[in-house]
Amino acid sequence: MRSFFRKLGWLRSRRTKEAELQEEIEFHLEEDIDQRRASGLSDEEAQRLARREFGNVALVKEDTRAAWTWTVLEQGVQDIRYALRAMTANKAFTMLAIVSLALGIGANTAIFSLMEAILLRPLPVSNPESLVILAWHSHLRHFSGTNYHNNSYTDSNGEFTGGFFPYPAFELLKHDDSVFTSVFGYQGAGRVNLAVEGQADQVDAE
């Protein structure tokens, strides 16, 4: 916890800490240079040896920042500031980027909403993973009556699969509990007129 508050204090007084760090580095370098001068070296040679022994000043600053603050957070703030300055300098590009992002986010949201409703959202029944749709398969495409279901199709071999059954077959499956816990049937009604709160429209009915 003490480390957390120390790093937080560094962020709050960053400029002051940076100045103190720079003063401390310069103090150590001057002390080393003075000692080398006292040993008989020239000013130029004393400065060269002192800086070489001290190492890279920029690297020392980075290591100190890493120990005293959150480097990733600090770099993130710097990147955000740079991005804001760049966006302010080029307003036309900024508007184009914002519109592109808005369109992309909107399209992705719509696609995800559709996929969530179709594939991800569980059905409002108990044990939805055990729910099945019954269908039959025939080499010939022919049937009697009217079919409004959308689960009938012809495969690539020209054979037909249908999901509609005569009512006696439904009763037989419903009363035979050796395979299914429960069975229910539904029939499409095609396009019908629907009025809700004074607004009328045509809808697909089941």
C-alpha cells in the first residue's frame, strides 16, 4: 500500500520530482568531476570519465521512473496527449476518423445484436440444448396441402426435406413419451394484418 501511495504522489508532483531527479544527477556528476580534477585530470578529461562511469543519463531517468511510478500508465498518458495534439492540428482527418469509427462501431453492434439473437441467446424453454425440430426426407419433392413453414428445402441432390406432418402423426408422437418429454406443433399462417396501439402492419404469423 505504501508503494501505491508513493507512486501516486510521484504522478501528482511529476514536474517537481523530475526537477529534483535532474538536480540529483547533476550533483553526482559535479561531485565526481571535482574529485577527478583534484586528482590532476583536466576539466575535459574529468567530465568525459565521470559521464562514462555514470552511464546513460536518459536510461538512468527511465529506470528511476520505472521504480517510482507506473511506466505503462505514464506512457499511455503521453500517447493520449500526443494523439490529442495531432487530432487538433488536423481537424479534417479527425472528423473523417470519427465518422469511420462511428460507422464501424454501429455496423458491428448491429451484426452482433443479430448474431446474439439468432445464435447466442438461449431459447426461453427448459433445457434448450435438447430442443429439436422434426423433419422427414424424400427423394421426390411432393406434398399435399399448404405449407407456410420455412424449414423445408431441396438439397443439392434434388431431394426434399420437409418439416410438416399430418395431425394424426403429431398426436402419435405426442402420446409416445419413450423418445420425447413433450411435443408441440405449429403452423404458419402467412401474412396477416396486425394492429398495435393504432398502428397497423402486415406481419408473418405462426
